[in-house]
Amino acid sequence: MCPHLERLADLLCCDWEFLPTVYLGLPLGASPVAGSIWNPLISRMQARLEGWKGKFLSFGGRLVLIKSVMASQPTYMCSLFRAPAHIVQAIERLQSSFLWSGANDQKKFHLVSWERCKRPKSLGGLGIPDFRRHNSALLAKWWWKVASEDSWWKRLMSVKYPNNESKWMPGKPLSPVGCSPWSQVFKMKDEFWKFAIVKPGSGDNISFWNDRWIHGTTLVDAFPRGAAAAVLPRARLSDILLRVNESFSWDIEFKYQLRGGAERERESLFSFINSNLPLLSSDQDMISWLPTSSHSFTVRSLYQQLSKEAVACLLTAGQIDDFPVKTVWQNHIPSKICMFVWLTFHRRILTQDALKRKGWSLPNRCSLCIANEEEPNHLFLHCRFTEEVWSIISHFVYFDHRIIRRDISDLIKSWPLLDPQNPKDWCTRSFLHALLWCVWIERNNRIFAEKFSSPSVVSFKIGSLIASWLVAAGKIDKSCGEDWIHNLRRALLPRSFL
Ligand SMILES: [Zn+2]
């Protein structure tokens, strides 16, 4: 320890502390790989995702809260540190438990894998942000800052992590001591430069071989034998691209005669750079971010690019089918009911056959008809009780029976969306959700409360539910909704209900 530390601190008007410590809310001097520095973040997320909120929020509310906590809590910490795998797992476990169980004291089945929940809604997921990808996009921001800003901070980085080959990026940290945040950021180099280029102006600050002035690659990576044989491996673009009158030529010298494969590589190199000929000017060279129209980096744009890559991998592996996102997720229908239709599409609702597969011992008998085993296709399509409901209510909601399929997922996939301006079509759009939900509630009432309703009463409930959604969304006016419910009541309910 410095012998005059206290005196120096007085002179500089500051305090002194031992490392590791906390500076501006972030751990200083501690290894980000150690789980302990992440404990405050996990505790904060736990506090937001537990307690009364879990008990009283609907599934849709819990989903919104998970996304909101994800967008706010980890941002500060994850902008500087890369979370180790066990921390990512702990955070995802926390989110997953909150989503499916609500509160800690209620253990429930996690009906859909977390990987699927993280997919975009358009691909059959719930659109929950991926923590690892979010962390990567936040870290990559440092690459943008270091390449686009001319600040003391950037100069300090250039001195501490020198890079003789490029002016646009600091070098690799060589010592593991005192540089762990930059080591973590350095790992994001390839992800960042995949979507960024150095846009040539004068070409004076661009390394011909080592900078990405052509999208997708550096020349040293694309033509390694040519780069190894170059007389000037650190030549600037402006040294190599020469203007002769109105045309350009390349002044590249090699240390020896290239033969065989190296010669063919040389020919490919010239063909490649001629097809990507830059127009040099007196402007400054500058970095350009390709995914945004402003060509400025945003964390969101990189997150989206990384997500697209992940989706492309799933598509290549054939793990994604068409998903009817516009049918399942409709803004005017409560999210818990959209969620139920989402689960039904993925065949993840807890019908008796699903419970048996999960190890429950129970006699499987459909509670609506007491004749067949309960499984989703039977419950929603082929059960004689449900068939009667379909038949009664279809007349009132302008629904064409011929669309009904043998499989519930196929039915959801082929459900007509029609014209959003037409109130009758809004009715059809809402019908599927209302029917599945009311049949499910009737099934639960019979099993758990021993309450039984007739197909006519269930049909009335379906019609009333649709009317309430359309009135709340302003698709029909209140008096029209009341008239409709009145007519349904007269047509469907026995006199004792009137
Ligand atoms: Zn049945």
C-alpha cells in the first residue's frame, strides 16, 4: 500500500478504499466470472418478480412484467460485464418460474420450453427477450464507441490495448490482470463487425488488409496467402488504390511470385476488390452501422440481428413451423385467453391425457360427454357436447361450419381473419377464442365445482363474451352489444334464466 495514501487522498479531495469495491453502482476490481458480483442484480430481479405480483397478476400481466424487468434491471450491469453461464441460467430459471407459477409457493408445470418462449411471437414463441443476446448487444456498444468517438477514453484504450493493424479497434488484452471487462467486451468483436463497415472517405485511416471496408470480411481473412505475401501488410487503402486520370488501379506488391493456389487466390482478390471499388474523396473515413437507416449503432438493432441469426439456425434445422400469429394474438382479446389458445395450438394444455403422460394416475374420461377419453381434439372438436355448441353458436356469429378440421392446431392455423373493417368479421375473429375458452371453463366447472351447463348456456356465454370484447374495443357500440346479448338470451336460454 502507498505510504502516503491518506495525504494524497486529501490533496485530491477524494476517499480511498481497498479493491474490490463498488464505484458508481458497479463492482470494481472483482472478477465478473465470480457469481457474487451478480447477486445484487439477481436479488433485485427476484424482488420485482416475486411476492404479491405473482399471486395477483394474470398470465399476460406476468409476461409484461418479465419483459419490463428484463428491459430495465440488467442494463447497467450487463453494459460492462458478460454474465457467466450459471448466472444466465439462474436468471432464466427465475423468469420461467415466475411465468408459469406466479409465486414461489405454487409449483406448477412449465408447459412450454423456455427456448420456445424466447422465440418471437411470429414464430410461435412469447417474445421474451433472450438474456444472453441482450447482454451481448449491450457489450457490443463499446465497439461502436471506440470506433466512432474521438475522446480521451478512446486514446487511453489505444495505449493500454495497442493495435498496430487497425485504428478502428483496440487490440486484444494480453494480461489477465486488471482488464477483465475489456476481455469480455473483446469477445463481441466479431458479432459487432459482422454488421459494421469502415466507410472509405480519403482512405488514409483504413488498413487495406486489416479493416472491414468491404461488408462481411477483412481481406486478410478472405485472402490469407495474399496478405502473408504482401510487401506492405499494413498499407493504407489510400496507398494502394491509385487514381490515374479518371480510372483507378491497385498498387499491391508481393514479396515473391505466387503460384498454384496462391496465384488463384490473387486473381480472386483482384476480382473481389474490383467489384467493391470504393470512391475515395477528401471526406474523413468513418464507421457505418448497416442495420439502421441512420447508420448509427443501437443496442436494439444488434439484438434484432442476433435474433434473426438464431431464427435462421432454427429454420435451417427445420425446427420452426408456420405459426398463425394474427389469429392467436389479437389485441382486443384478453391476453390470458390468447395465451390459452397459444397453449392449445402447441398442444400443451393440461387435458387428462397430458396429465397421464406427466405421471398422474387418473381414469381418463371426458367430463362433457362421459363417453370418450379427454384430449384436445376430442374436447374442442369431436366431443358430442362441443359439436352441439359449435352447431348452435355458429349461426349467431356468421361462421361457416365447413372450415372445421379434424385437428385443433390445423383449425387455428386455417382460421379466417377476413376484413378487419367489417364488424361481422370481427365476430368471426373472436369466435374461436371465445369457444375454446368457454368449453374449457365448462370442463373445469364440471371437474372442480360439479357445476353443469347445457350446450345452449355455453353458447350464450360464448356470444356474450364476444359482445363484451367488441364493445370494449369499440368495434360495436354499447347498445348494439346489449341488443345482441338480449337476442341471444331470448334465443338460447330457457325461461328460468330470463
Ligand atoms: Zn367428450
